[in-house]
Amino acid sequence: MPYPKGAAQTGGAGTVDARLSPDGRRVLVRYVDDRLAEYDAGTGNLLKLRGKFSAADAGAELEKFAREGR
């Protein structure tokens, strides 16, 4: 999958994983370079770049987001 419109396109070539927030309004995307970005699930607009994490921390952040929405 290519980078969504508005995403920083540095490093990596696409997504590895994603999680939907409990309310279904936002999605947290993990890119191949372990960057995380939060998007509006309805529009696809970038809401926030969360930065680059270690592989383990990126996975943990995805799971936390799916449970808590933050």
C-alpha cells in the first residue's frame, strides 16, 4: 500500500500493520520503517505523525491504540 495523502514519505515503502480505535473514527498505521501515523478513518486525512519506534514498541503502541484509542 502506498503512503496515504499527507503522510511523510521518508524511508520505507508502505504499511506493515494498522489498528482501528475503539470508536472506529481513527486508524493508527505502522510503516515498514516502524514509523506510526494516525489518520481519520472516514476521510483518510493525516491527524498526527507519532514518530519512529523500535519494532517492539511500535507493535505495543498499536495494541494500546486498539484497546484505548490513544
